[in-house]
Amino acid sequence: MQEETISAVITALGEGAVGIVRISGENALAVGEKLFRAASGKKLADYAPNTMVYGHVYEEDSLIDEVLAVFMRAPRSYTAEDVVEIQCHGGIQSLKKILELSYQAGARPAEPGEFTKRAFLNGRIDLTQAESVIDVINSKNSFALKSSFICSNKIINCCDLVK
């Protein structure tokens, strides 16, 4: 596990219904709890891991957005580290503000590909799977998508690729 806690928008940045900010690392829960207030009044840590919780993100007492948040305890996350994901409205301003607040709360900006790098370094995925992530993201058709997943799982069978 990496010592630094990182944060980034993990969905395409643009106008859309939903956008997601991921926070990963040793202090992910502490950072997430500085941003998120559950509508129930409970802390995110009071819920079972992997439970989606409804609430809001505030900057001090100013409402930023109505959101859903989930805490994933290591190693049961993409990076195999503690992770908090905040699902907000997909507008650019909301995402940028929540990301900025995560930095103020103690996370640093994630470098491109750093979540996948951490997944690899923490043994959650192997090098072949890590390298195939970009192929999945860049797939232009169903054949390319299927072959990316097949290669990432090391099940390369030419007959399966043409089906």
C-alpha cells in the first residue's frame, strides 16, 4: 500500500448525469469523511464497507452537491487500498470543486494511470492486466473490447476472438 492518499476524477470530464471522484490510499476514509455528510447523520465508517450511502458534499456550511458515497476497505477495491468514491452530478464545476476539496482535505492529485499502477503494485492485477486497461478504455468496437478482456485474463484463444 502506498503511503500517500491520491484523488482524481475517474469519469470523463464533461457534462453528464454522473461523475465520480475516487480517493485512494491510507487516509482515503479520513479525506472522504471531511467532504461527505450522510443524510442519516452517520459517518461513512459506520456503514458496512461497499455500501452506497446517500448524502451531500459541503464546503464548510455551503452545499456543493447531492451525492452517493461508498467506502471500500482494502484489499477489496480497484487499487487494493482503502478507497472512497463519491458519485456526484456530472457537471464540470461540481466535479472540480469536490476534487479541490479532496486536495484540501489531504489527498494529492493522482498521476495519469496511478490507480492502475497501485492495483499492480499491490498485487491486485498482474502486468498483462494493467497493460490491457488502456486497451479496454480505447476499444472502438465489440471485437476490440472482447480481445482486451481476453488478453487481460490470459485466455488467448484465436477461435474465441472471431466469435
